[in-house]
Amino acid sequence: MKLTAISAAEAVQLQFSAAIAGAIAGLTEDDPDDGAHVVPGAIRRALAELRLLHSVPFNYLVADASLLPRESVRFFYIDRNWTDALIAGVLSIGTFTTAERAQLEALREVIRDEVDEAERTIRMPKDEARLSAAGGAVSGFLLRSKLVSGWPGLHVRGYAVDRQADDDILPESDPDRLKVLRMERLAPAVLLVLFDGVPAVVHVEEPRQGIQFGALRPPAEPLSTRRTVPLRDAATGDDLPNQSVDVPFRRGSAGVIHLRKLRNRIAAKPATHVGGNTGMSVDANEFALEMLRFPYRQVFGDPANEPGHALADVFRPRLAFGELEDRFRDVIQ
């Protein structure tokens, strides 16, 4: 057997052709989503998935590994001219005559509008999705981090308005919360997220089932083995600002907490109202309330994290095309 080499462009075209062929093979006459559309539902959804970068090779998204180093996040906008050209290229596969090409050109705007609508329902059924104006901006980010592999069930939320790190979570029906069009792990440590719109603030949070007991390392001592427990008022559940106790460990057993000593230290703080502040009758629920740690939330775009920067200035490009051009020219030479 003689093997023939094919170009990267031909490989991508074959991959897209296979995706469309699979969609056509899955067509049924009673597709409930076909009533008011020109394009059959399966093909419409397949094209919408391409719009959301499904089946697009990763090296087309990140041309060089140095553009997405370890423990980094990169925000971006999707150029609709590029995705429209992608759809046009896929549809051109089935046109062989001048008449077929003319028919496709006449339907181009209809196809584009229907795919615009379909791409907003890929991740969630249409009756549960909050649709924005068709053809609006699509933005997103790529996160490369141990966080992705360590917590596969990360929560990601985008907001069109400023949301501080400690704000309550808005429901998905709220107009200020952007719809997530796609959220997928492309590799064990790489997460791709696409938003229906451009966020002002993005929250990335540990899974809600990550609520647990624990202690914290002092922020000013990143290399320290010291741990502290931030305190709460057992009567109200409110946090006590700037009040904490050091965690005692058992002698000769590094990392094993001396619970009795810790209990006494917490009870010795009058503001906690723990055990009547006697240290002798601390209830289990009072101790649990002090030890409870909520999922960690990283906020991108919160002005409090970048003093002096306007909100609209947070998601600005950090890398110029001129730098990329110089870098790749050096590699080629």
C-alpha cells in the first residue's frame, strides 16, 4: 500500500467533512427542531459546533506553546469573519456546479442567522437558555493550570457588570450574567470557555461540593508552614474581620492538629461566643462553624484586584501582533 502525505489544510477539511457527514447520517424526518428553519437541525447544530471551535485542531487555537505557558490564563475575542469563513468552507464541499454555488450564495445569510441561533443552544436546551441578539460578540478564555486537572468540576461565571469577589451568585436567568456557550477541557490541564458576550468580570470557583474543614496559610507568608483559622461569630455566623488564631500541631506529628488546644484558643476569643467563652463546653456545631472553609474563588476583572485600572481596561491585549510576527520570523529563520 502506498501512503500519500496530505497537508494540514486537507486534513482539517477531511475532519470537517466527516463531521458534516455524521450529522447528515443522523437526520430524521421528525426532527422537532426543523419546523421553522431552512437548514436541517442536525446540520445546523454541526455547523454551530464548528462556530464554537469544536473539531478545530488545538494548534490552530494556540499556534505556539509559549503563548499559553503553565499556570496562565489568556482571554480572547472570536473573530466572526474567521468563523463565517470556516462555515463557508465547510458548505463549499458539497457544491460542484455553478447553479449549486449560486443557490448556496443566495442562502448564505439565512444559514448564518440560523447557525447564530443554534450556537446559543448547543450547551443547553433552547427552553432553558437565555438568548442574546443573534450574531453578537463571543469571547472566552483558555486556562492552563493544575487547577483544571485537580478540580474537573470547576464553576465559571461571566458577568456583564462589575461583581466583587464576595458578591452573591446571580441566577442564570439574570440579564447581567452571561451565558456560557462552551466549557470543555481540551487537555487534562487546559480549559476552554466561551461566553455569549464580553464579560466585565469572570469568576472561576472550586466546585461547590468542595466545602470542607481547613485552615489557611497567612497571605503574607507564602512559604511558611504556619496555619491560621479565621474566626466567626457562633451566634450569627458572621465573619470577624482581622481575627484569627494560629493552629497548634501535636508535638512530633507535623500536620496533625491538636484539636483540644485549638478549641481552647477559639473559645478564648470573646467575639466568637463559642462555648460561652469558657472553653469547657464547646459544641460540635460551634467548632464546625469556625473550621468551615468555602470554595476558593478567583476573580478576573475586579477593580479591587488592579488598583488604578478602569474596568474596561482589565481585559486589554497583553501581546501585540508585531511581537508575534517577530517571534515567528525568528523561529522560521
